[in-house]
Amino acid sequence: MLLDATFPVFLVKPMANTRSRRVCHLLLRFVAFAATLAAVIMMATSHERATIFTVSFEAKYTNSPAFKYFVVAFSVITVYGFLVLFLPAKSLLWRLVVALDLVFTILLVSSFSATLAIAQVGKKGNNDAGWLPICDSVPKYCDQVTRALIAGFVAMIVYIILLLHSVHTIIDPLLLGKN
Amino acid sequence: MASEDGEKVEHGLNEVPEKKPKKKDWVLLSLRVIAFLATASATIVMALNKQTKSFVVATVGSTPITATLAAKFNQTPAFVFFVIANGNASLHNLVMITMDVFGSQYDYKGLRLALIAILDMMAMALASAGDGAAAFMSELGKNGNSHARWDKICDKFETYCNRSGAALIASFVGFILLLIISVMSIIKLLKPNRINHNASP
């Protein structure tokens, strides 16, 4: 009985206003969708032509399989985020959304991490492997990739928050439309 | 009156008195043990991954000049992150096994299952990030990148590449097992008699 007073109330009891909770949830999902869309667009439109000693080469996102993985994964997540935005509030599909949230968050984290690893090599090089950094020759391409990665990072944070919210929904099953 | 007093439920740290004994989930426990072994072996194999080789760099007159190069895991930030993420995942698995075997009576209003589910998901996210980064970095080392003029290094350091490939496979096995464990933990949350909502204060 004493512990009732100290138990964190926000963990199990729902917020008082259902409508503001739904608006907050939709806003978060819209931010996630916008962030992934921005990341895809910025990565896909990143290309720059450079000439080094009369050899001209073009830096595009298709040069590296990690960047291709980034574009493909984030496109899938953008489509998923777009479809979830239009799900009605009391539909039974929200249970599926809880599972799909987990899958797509893991996919997002994996693709972001892979791209970050390769982009770090491109920026700093690797002395022991004899790999020179390429960002000096193609600075605009590097900046565009950095902007795409920042958008991807925002999307990752928001998706992790949405995943925790889905777990909270499972704990308090009244939110899943049983009432 | 007396019988009702005898059925008063305690709040807080101790278990709710149940009619049947608590069944231990052997499937989940064995999956956690295998996942712990997989992630721990991935961590150890990658952390001890080292190969030293001497190359002939130039020839001055008639004596060849050799340089000794070493390939270690800490030269690549992606592999360092891989070791850290897998170490974290194996530590998480170890803590969960210990909790399951020795501490199954600690519960706080049903928050134990929720905390286990959340921690499982966090460990899985970290493991997936480490796997993704290390996988693409090893692909870069194996195939090189002709557009960026990066040579492949696996033809020179074959043992290093093979060992990191083995660590990657173990880590992916551990990640898939963590996924199954996480799904099972979340399903446990959906059971209706998890929290005693009708307990009298």
C-alpha cells in the first residue's frame, strides 16, 4: 500500500486526454516519415563529378553497397511510415504495427550503422589499409551524405521512441481498442 | 473472515501466492544460453583477430627491403564497434540467464517482464548495428572499391579476413536468436494474468 504512492504513475496509467495522446502519436509518426523521406532524397540525389589528373570520375551513391542498402532500407521504411499514418484509430491492425515497428526499427538501425561506417572511412581514410579519404576531392558529395545521415539519425531516435511507445501499448492493452 | 485474511495479497517485492508452482521456461533459457555463447564467441574471435605479415616493399641494389604490417581489429572503427556491441549483447544475455536461474522471485508489479522485453530489444538493436557496420566494412575489405581507389586487403591478409568472417557469422546467429528471444519476451507481456489487477490494497 505504501508503494502505491511511489510507483511511477505514468508507466501504467494512461494519459487523461485520449485525443491529445493520439495527436502526439501521429505527430511523432509524421516526423519519422518526414525524416526518412528526407534521408532517402538527400542520399539519392548526391552525386558530384570530379577530375583528378585528367581522369574524371563521378561520385554517386551507387558506388558503395552500403549506401545502396541505406537508400533501399529507408525507402521501405518511408513507405511503411506513410501507410501507418493513415491507419484508423481503433483498427485491429495496430497489433501488427507493434510487431512491424520492431522489425523496421532494427532495419533502420542496421542500415544507418553500415552507412556511417563506410562514410567514416570515406572521410578519414584508413592508414593501415592504404585507403585515402575521398572527401577532399568531392566535398559537395560528402556534405550531402552527411546531411542524409543526420536525417537518418533523427529518424532512428524517433523510431526508437515509437517502439517504446508500442511496448507501452502492449503493457496497457486498453489502448489497443478493447474499450 | 479468517479465511479472507489468509488470502490477503502482498504488494511489492515478493511473489503473488499462486495455486500452481511457477513453470520455468526451458526453451527461452536454452535460447539465451546459445545466444550468449554465440555473441561471446563473436566478441572473443574478433578481439583476438590479428595477423602480421612482412612484405617486400622495394629493392635497393640487391637487398630487398621488407616492411612488416599487422592487421588488427582496432584499426577499423567498425570492428571496434562490433566488438563493443557484441560484448554488450553477451553481457545482457548473461545477466538475463542469471536473473532467470537465480532471481526468478523478484518482481515489481509486473514490471519485470516489461523491463526484460525492453532490454532485449535494446540489445538486439545494438547487435544489429554492430553486425551491419562490420558486415559492410568486411565487404569493403574483401572487394575493395574501384570508384574510390580503395584496394582490397583480403588477398594479403587471408587469415584475418577468414577469422573476421567467422566472428560475423557467429554474431549473426546470436542476433537471430536475440530476435526470437525478444519476440518471445514480448509475447509473454500479452498474457492476461500477468499483473494482478484485482489485488486489494
